[in-house]
Amino acid sequence: MANSYYEFKPYNVGRWVIWGLYALILACAPLVFTSSLSHTMLSQMGIAIIVCLSYNMLLGQGGMLSFGHAVYSGMGAFLAMHTLNLVTKGQWPLPVSLLPLVGGVAAMLFAVVLGWVTTKKSATTFAMITLGVGELVWASALMFPEFFGGEGGISGNRVTGAKPWGITFGPQVQLYYLIALYTFVCTAAMFAFTRTPLGRMLNAVRDNPERVEFVGYNTQMVRYIAFVVAAFFAGVSGGLAALNFEIVTAEVVGGQRSGAYLLFTFLGGATFFFGPIIGAVLMVLAFVLLSEFTKAWLLYLGLTFLFMVMFAPGGIASLVMMNLRVASFGRLRDVWVSYLGLGVTGLSALAGAGAMIEMVYHLKLNAALGPELRFMGVPLHAQSVDSWFGASFLLVTGVLLFELARREYVRQWGETQEFIEKEIKRREMLI
């Protein structure tokens, strides 16, 4: 008889700490940011986190570049809103808190139908099919006003149905905590999916589909199942959005919304699980705050995306992980001065470029208001040579100093990486 023995497997303390902090942030955020605007933005961030993580199941984990992910979040929103109206009329005895699940199931059913055709091909062909499906659904939104509500969309009232413990979801903070609960559970579920055999096989399909086919797996079926799962979570986010805004229009299934998911998931870092969370926060800040700060916000957003693609294709998450690796070897102190130099000179160049952009936009869009404007608290005169010279001088000086700081940073970074590689080899020899 074989000897029986017990094996002790220690807990992953770091993972428990990270998830605990994540839950704590979700729970305490509205207590720190107490204004109505803050609660609204926090609610939108929770919704965006779910949909960006679901999109990353396709892009980051499966290598499927989709231009139509808004179809599933949008259809989930429409079905959730129709269900909410049925609840309001007393035809469905369904708690309001479960409506996001209705949106998830509805989006999943749409993905079951549309996903089989969509996932027959991969790479560029897959992207083009998703674009076509997205345009088809968006065009249908104006062709079937009975379902989509036409140009005005469909509205509802979330303060309806049963009200357990006096929770009506009327105050924004009550709805936020519902969104926060869904955000945490959906994040945990999607992370768990990455650890399943299906999630691992999805990574293999992304990296080497030929080998996956060779060992006997159906790559289309793997993509199809992942596509349906991603659509479910996108539908949950759509249902939450329907409750948050209490109106759903054809815009939610449009290509612009799908493009936003792609852009901010990439900016956050599609190669890391937590990258889309960063991207979702940035998306809300850009659409709510940056758009109010300047009319040129789309230009700034496009330039940011361009520079990230050129210099940091791994997104913000990759920059964080690179510096965490340096910090783990105790060498972050060697490069922080360079980071300070890059930050100061880079911000100077951006301030100069921003001043010039704002003056151009002011002359083209706000000429009737006169040539005076303020940028970052500084008065500018769009028709004055002094303002243009000052902005140009700041831009050129900032760029030149940034280049000098960048060269010093590259030198120090190279020395730091060389030290880390030597330290890794030394530790391996001691084992």
C-alpha cells in the first residue's frame, strides 16, 4: 500500500492582499470622494472596468482584435432597460439589483448567434467581421425604433419594484455600491477564467494556433466560447449602465464606443490583467473631465495613443511592472532623478504644445469671444506674437532638455538592467 502523506501548500499572501486592497478601495472610494459628481464618476468607472476587462478577454488573452464589442454591452443595456420597464409596469417580479444579469444573459445569447460566424476566422479577418457586425447592428438601431427607441432611445426609472431594507437605488451612492459589488465579483470571475484550462488554451490559441490544432483542439471552438463569455460580462456592464443613466440610445452600439474600449484597454495595458482597470479609469477621466477642460481633448487623446504605441506598446501596466522589477532589486533610487528630469522637461514641452493647440482651437471655434483665453491659469492672446513666441520657446526648450534627460535616463536604465541580470545569475549560482 502506498504511503499516505500530507502536503502543505501555503497561501498566496500577496494575492490576498491585492484583492483585499481592491475591495477596500471599492468600498471606501465614495467615503473619500463625497460629491455627487464623484459618485457619478466612480459609478462609471466601475462599469468601464467590467467592460474593458471583458474586452481584454478577447484582445489581450485571445489575440482577437474586435471592433464591435459595444454591440454586446449595448444589447445588454437595451434588454436590461426593456426589462426594467416591464418591472415598472408590474409584469415581471424581478429585483432591480438583478437587471445587470439580464443584460449579461441577453448579450450572451446574441453572442451565441453572432459569435459562431465571427470566430470562424482570426487575425485581420476577425477584426473586419466584428466591424461589419457592429455597423450592421448600429444601422438596425434606426431601422427598428420599436426595440431601439429611435433617435431618442429608451428611458426608464430604476426606483421601482421591491425596496428591501429601504434601498431604492435612487441616491447615486446606493447605486454605486451595487455597481461596486458587480465590479468586484466580475473582476474576480474574469481573473478566475484566466486560470482555467480554457483560459490557458485561449492563450495558446493566441500564441500558436497551428500547434493547438496539431494537438487536437478546435481553435474556433476555443475562440467561440471565450467570445460568448466576454459578451456576458460586457452585457452585465451594459445593464449597469442602463441603471446608472436610466436611458439607452443607439450610441451604445456604435463604432465610436467600440473604439473607446479598444483604445483605453490598450492604453492601460492589454498584456496584463490589471491593465484594463487602469484604462477604464482613464476613459472616464477623459470623457468626463478632459472633455470639459478643453475642446481639443480628442486631439490630446489621439496624440497620447500615438506615443504609447510608439514608445510603450505594453501600456501603462507594462511601465508599472518594469519599475516594480527594478524596485524589487533596490535600484529604483538610481533612476528616480532621471524620472524627475523627464517629468519636468516633458511637462514643459507639453505645456508649450498645449498652449499653441489651444490658441489654434480658440481662433477657429471661439473667434467671436475675442482673442483672449486662459490656459492652465495663464492668460494668452491668440493674435499676439508674444504668446506664440512664448509657447514656441517653451516647446522647443522643453523638447531639447527632454532629449538630454532621455539620453541620461537610457544610460542609467541600461546600467540598472545590467546589474539586475548579474544579480539574477549570482542568485542562481547560490541555489
